[in-house]
Amino acid sequence: MCPTPTTRWRAPMAAILALTVLGSLVVAPRAAAAAPEEETGTTLEVTAGLRRWHDPGDHVVVAAEVSSDELFEGRIELGLGSGATVTKSVQVAGGTTKTFLLVAPTSLEGVGVDVRLYADDGGILRRLTLTLRVAEAVELVGVLPALATQVGEVPQQVNLASADDGNAQLAELSLDQMALGSSALDVFDTIIGTTSDLRSLQPAQRAALLGWLNRGGRLLLDDDDDLSALPEQWRPADTTWALAGRGEVRIVDGQASSGRWSSIIQPTGSTTSEYAGFFGVTEQSGSVQQDLAERAGVRLPSMVPLLVPLITYWVLVSVVLFFLLKSMRRLTLAWVAIPVLAALTAGTVLWYGQQWRSAGQPAYSAFVDGYPGGGDATASLLAFSRDGGTVRADLPPGWQSDSELTWFFSGSSSNVSPEIEAGGDGTELRVRLEPGQVTTANVLGPTGDAGLAIEAGLFDDEVVGTVSNTGPVTLQQVAVFGPGGVELVGTLEPGQQAQFSFRSDPLPPGFTLGDRVWDGTSDPTADDGEIAELGIWSNAGASRVLFPSGMVRAAGWTTERPSGVEISGGLTATTVVTTTAAIEPGNGPLPFASVRWSMVRTPFSQFGNGTADTIYRYVVPPASNLNQPMVLQLPGGLTSIELWNGSGWVASDAAKSLVAVPRASIIDGVLMARIPNDSEFFPGDQAPELRGGTTEATT
């Protein structure tokens, strides 16, 4: 907003004129109008998620079924908690029913989705609020079509063998849903299928599955006949499991087709379940709106150029003009002089406003989460309008809105929100802006190969490895993150590689790492050559574990990578490309730094009732020797723990804080440990650590 000085106006007409011009610089909200429902032959039925089950913060697919007695043309609009909308044009032939799929982000607060059906003339025909159910202690499982056909009938619900109070909700996963991008698979914790299902996937569907796996999904395959659809690094070889990014690929050897669902579906955690207790924090060390605005050249106008002509006008009208005309005994000339001065003043203000609105260029920031051969991008786009009107940006196919998590953690950058419509040929982003108005849109979708590769292993007490630039652009400020910290590698030209090393001992919870190696362009102390923007890094940290257990992450910055976004006037783009790799355990005893773990049940979840037990799930690397002795090192104050042996929980007492892990409790590379909720032990920010050794070892 542009404040005006408090003063006494001698010429009301001039004041109104000047204030009218100043009003053109003020950000005005969009008006909202809704037509009442009408009795027509058109009906709307809606469902979302997996029979309305979902995990807050994930995306859900909204299925809107429209029936009409006559030809109907209009659109479906989803209103989200942040104010953003997702829309889709619809056309239904008379006497038919058609289902339309839209992808909507959800809030961490479990807010419902407002669904509106508009006629072609803009009037609202139907409106309803869809309430979603929180999948607390509920596993959401998708079954691919070939396996569903083989099974005959997929059960809607099964109880979990390893979770006394948990169950799994199952549903067939359609190929149409997979074609919407990896965000359309967010609702699923586990997907079960056959290798025949994998072979039948089209490129966009395969990319969606791989992106979902990379972010932590669990893929169970009923056979291992043909794994060629998976990247070579993600194919189980000498074992029944393989690590796939943060996810897992598991061969269940006919157990799915024989209906043994309970024995193969295991508990999963939330996106941040690798943070012990509820003290986990993400890398919230920057503001993407601030970074984008600075790079775009968008800033609030200075008050000085506005105040100078207004004060000058007041002085001339109130003092100089009065005494001058009085001395000339021509006070009646004020009726001419005052409007002329007002017009000159208003023209000066208008000229300055035009100059301010003409500055800058749209800006784009992206976080690319890479996997072998592809990646998914989480991005923010700053758009503005110099003269007012609708700003449009064309995004690649499969891109969707990602408005809710960023809005929850960072708030809104303006009082207008974008509208996103995804189609087969691409996605269009639209936003109506007043002159000089600015807004930020958050989106995500599939992208090309990240162009970054990393390998890591244990040597003595250090994580060592190699990071390589396999892409066509130069990567700056490349850094590698792992259990013991972070190392800044520097610039990597295409084809160049570098070595890294840091300690394997994990840092205490709560440490941010990005700001240890990057200052961020909005930091006044940053060097001119630094291009890292901590805002987009923070955005990505709100929706994923940036530093997953048992893994390293490499990240490098570039301004050369094409964004794939088309917008009038072009844009500037800064991208951080990242990739992860498992830490290989070496030939010695299993180190904790190579073990993946997550808290899959906790009494401290947002929607829990405080009575659940705490359950940890550990996954050892496929290269591990499962016959070596292993122990769980318990945190202080805990003297026993229960281990799952495939049929029940067995209590195990600790000796010097160490619990011997029986070989029978390591089932297909997985150990599950439970701390009963007896109201006497508080897990806090420490988790039991699985490693090689015996109870005779010293701690």
C-alpha cells in the first residue's frame, strides 16, 4: 500500500484527482460471486483419495462424476485452503455420465476440498465440500490392474499382522490416475503389482511410478519375471529387496496373488517420520517469495518520489499560490491554477508508478529431486502484471498445484491466488492481477534427468564417495549432505567429478545444514558469484526428508537448466538439482550410518489419541551379511524393547543398553521394534540404533 501524508487540503477537487491516481498503485482484492443452485438435469458426485482416506499434506486425486440429461459444457473447480484453485473444463453428452480426474494438494490441518460445478455461462450449478478422512494408523494400498485381474476381487480392508490397531485400505489403481503424474500417487503408501503391470506402463505412467518410489513409496511385486522397466540400480538381485531412492522394491513371490495381503503389507510413516519423536524440523532457513522478488526486481516503491510532488503541491496551493494571487488581487485565478497544478502533480505520480511497474521480469526457482533417468521438480513462480489483466504460464504435462504446504509454512505472498488447469498436452497457470500486483504460484511435476550422480560408502568412521556432473550444464556450489554433516565440493563442469568425506556419526536432531554451506542470494553478506537460494530449499524441506537415514544427498545450483515454463516476457530461472544414494556398508560389521529407519507408529502424531505404541522400522542394505550378529542400542532410560518375529512381538531386555537381535527377527532385510506405550518412557528425540555387534561390546 502507498500511504499519503496527513495534511489539510485547500482544493477538494485536486485531492480527489491525486488520490484517484494513487489508487492505481494499491493492490485490490478480487471480487467473488456465486450464483445460486438451479434445478437442472445435471448431477455431480465426488470422491477423493482412497475412498476419502488420505495423509494430510499429500496430494489426492478428486474424481468428479457428472451426469446430464442434455449436452453440458462447463468446468469443475476445486477451492483449496490457501485460496488457490484447480480447474478442469468438462463436456458431457446428453443422457450420459462422465468421470473427470483432478489432482489437489491437501493441507496439514485436514481441511476439506470445496468442489464447484460451473455452467458455461459462469453460474454455479452444484457446490459441495468434500471432507477427507485422516489415515491415522491406516495403510493406503493401490493394486495395479494386471494383479487385480489375476486376484479377481481386491479386498477393501485387511488387518496388519504387525500392528495390533492398524489396518490397510486397498483399491485398484487405474492407469488413468498414474498418467496424471507422481503427485497423483501421493495417497498410496504401498503399491502392489506384477512385472506384467510394469511392462504395460506408458512413459508418463512409468515416470510417475518412479518418482513416487524415489520419494519413499514401497513397491511390492508378486513376481520377478521381468524387472527391465525399473532402473538397474533399483532391481532386486541376490536378495528379495532393493533400495529405490527413499523407497523400496520388494519381491513377494506370489503372496499377493494368493491373497496373503496381511503378511506383505507393513506399517509406513509420514513424510517426516525419520525425525525422532516430534522434535523433527525441516530446513526452514529462507523465504522463496523474498528470493524471487529480489531476482525479479520487484519491490515496494519508495515513498520519497511520491511524497515530494504531493508536499510541493500542498506548499504551492496552500502558501505560494495564495499569497501570489492575493498580492496580484487575482484570487479568482485559483479556479484555473489549482486544477493545473493538480494535473501536473498527478501526472508526476502516474509517471513514477508506470516506471515502477515496468521494472522486473518473472522469476522461477526449482528443486529437482533426481532419480536414474528422470526427476520431479518442486517449483515456485513469481508473476506480476504491469498494466493489469490475466497472466498465463504454460507448464509441462503432468504438472500440478503444490499450493498448500508452502502456504501453511510461509503464508501467502499476495491476496490473489492462481488457478491451475492440467491437460494432456500441458498445464496452464492463470492468475488475474491488478496493475503492479504480484503473486507467487507453487507447482510440481516431472522433469528430465537431474544430471547429477553420487556414490557413497563407509571407510573406517567416515562416509566417503564421489559426486559427478553427468548433465550438460555447469553446477555451482555443489554440496554433499550425510549423517555427519555436509561438505562443500564447489563447481562441477559437465563430466567433472569430485571426492567427498565426512564423519559417519549422526548429528543431533534440529540442525539445519543448507545454511552451513550456502549464504543465499538474499543474504547481504553473500558473494556476487553465489546463486544458491535457500527459499526453494526450505520449500522442498517442508514436503520431504532432505537428509534421509542411511543415505547421502548431493545438490548443485545452476541458472542454465531450462525451466520448461513459458510465460510472456520470459523469466529468470535458478534450479538446485539433487540426487540421493544409499551408503554402502563395507565389509565390516553393519554400521548404523548405512541403516534406514523410520518411526512408523507414534503416540505423538498430529491426529493421534496419545495411546499408540512407538514402532520403528529398520531396513538393512541388500549388500549386508544378514548372518552377522546385530544389536539394537537403546536410548538412555529404556531397558527393554519388543521385536517382531513374523508372528508376534517378543520382549527383549537390554544388557548395558544393548539388545541382541535374533536372526529370525530380520525378515527380508527388515527389523521392526516396538516400545509399548506404558506412560513411563518418553522416546523424545532419540531412536534405538541398529548396527552390527554383540551385547558383549562396550557402548
